[in-house]
Amino acid sequence: MSHKVLLVDDDVELVDLLRDYLEQERFQVVAAYDGAAGLALALSGSVDIVVLDVMMPVMSGIETLAKIRAASAVPVVMLTARGDGADRIIGLELGADDYVPKPCTPRELAARLRAILKRVGTIDVAPTASVQSIVAGTLTIWPAQRRAERAGQVLDLTSTEYNLVEVLVRNAGRPVSKAELSEEALGRTLTRFDRSIDVHVSKIRHKLGKLADGHPLIQTVVRKGYQLIVE
């Protein structure tokens, strides 16, 4: 199946370069050159994933992302200036699924898009097709539908947040390293200064709520990673 990618960037030459490569890789591509136009297309329901530049006229990528996340869970990959950790952290906190530093190669972007789309559409579907749900205490997930609930309340998760929750649920009661979480949920190797997992887990903790004793469901295990506590 051909996935439709929305490129939102005011750099026309870069958009043309990325479009040419992605189309050769069998993606369908639509483009917008400012945040307002990108927002309208992202919320149209016609695209599978959004590539969003941080620095744009009319509406910045950060503002555009916030408005997308207020109304949609469509996967979003941010294009950020290389070395600008602040933009990356803000983007992840607002619900971006991943980021790619600029300048990036079309091949790198295509690989990142495939990794996210694979997890959105097919993560663990084959091995779990016969499983209706997986339960860990008050937390329940349905892998085939990529749906999660706590105590009967549906959780509003981004695609990457769901990926992380699924990995933690499948390993409930034992620590999972950040490296393993990055590989399985983000589809990439964890680098030395990458804080993506920490930011995503912080957001997930807020959405899950707390245990009866006031502690978070996902607890930090020093030098070992994160562990989902079974109530």
C-alpha cells in the first residue's frame, strides 16, 4: 500500500528534493509551504504522516504541531536544526512522534517514515492476531487496534506513545532499557544525548495518572531503564 506523506517546509528546493526521492520510493507526496496550509492538510484526514519543519512563516512548526495534536493523532516527524536540542524537546513534549535533524538525506527521512508507519500499521499484528487484549493490572491494550485503556478509560496516545506503552505492557514488572525502548518503539538506535524516550515517558506518565500511593505507573529503575508497575 502506498502511504501519503505531507511535507510542510518553506524551503521549496528541499521540498522538491524530498518529494522526488520519496515518490521514487513509492510514497505519495503532498506539500505545503507554511504552517497554516500544512495544518489544513494535516487535519484533512487524507494523509498518513506529516513531516513538519520547525522554522516557517505564518505559523511556526511548533505552533502548527500544537494545533495538529489538539485535533489529530496523525504521526508527525519534526525537521529540526542540527544541534538545537530545545526545539526537539519542545516538539516531543507537544506530541511529535520523532525528529530528524537538518540537513537530512532523503534516504534517512524515508527510513524514519517507514519505521513509524510500520509501527502505526503493523506492529506485532501477526504474532498477536489471536490475542484480543493484553492486561497489566488496570492497564489494557489491544495491539491489533493500537488502543489502550486504564481502568476502562481510553488513553489519548500518539502513535509513538502507544508503541512505548505496548513494549512496557508486554514487559510489565521488569525494567526495560532505554536502548530497547528506542529500538522497539522508535525504530532507531539510542544515541548518547538522545532524550526522546525520557520526554515521551514523561508525557505518558501524565496521561496514565498515578498509583494509589501517588507514584507513577511507569517508574525509573536506576541504570536499568523504565518499568511498568502492575497494580
